[in-house]
Amino acid sequence: MSHTPIALPDAPPPPDAPAPAEASLPFAKAKFDALLMVCSRCAERSSGPSRRKAKKLPGEFKKALGPERPRFRIVESSCLGLCPKKATAVAAATGEGPLRLAAVGGKSDVQAVADRLRGRR
């Protein structure tokens, strides 16, 4: 009858050591807190929103967020799949909660998305 030795667990890692799975991930910490993606197809279509151009959205969001805005980036993305009529599709991502899609067609919509980026939902 052969006996298999019992393996003793290793000593626990120090409290400040990163978890093994986190140490091997290829990600880096971002230098911004929020991300706003603007649909490029909504911005380019001829039947799109009147008086609402994707080129103007970054400035409008900066104004809506005010002087104490979070660090955020605005990027143009491929189609987000929302495809609103007379509006531009945007996606707001923060570290809190899921990604949210919105149809931005006016200043009240810009303010609502800005509140989301600020973390006020």
C-alpha cells in the first residue's frame, strides 16, 4: 500500500502583493476616469441630426461637464447599433456600472450624458 504525501499549502502572500491573476494581465492603468464614444456612422450620415455635428460634441460635453469635470476622453467609434433618427449615438463608460448608450439630439441629452460621466447617473 503506497502512501501519497499530503502537500502543505504555501505561505500566504504579503497583503500588499498583487493577486496572481492581476499580475499577468496585459492591461495598464488609464490616465482618465471616463470614456465617451461617438458613433462615426451617425456623424457622417446625410439624414442625421440637423445642427448636431459630431465635431461639435466634444466642446459641448466639456461645457456641460463644467470646470471640475472628470478626466475623460472622447473617441469616434464604429457603429454602436443604436441608430437613432435625428440624433447621434454615444456610449458613456465610467468605472461604475455598465456601459450606457444614449441618443444625443439636444442640449438636455448632452447634459444627461455629462451627468453620467460625472457619476451622477
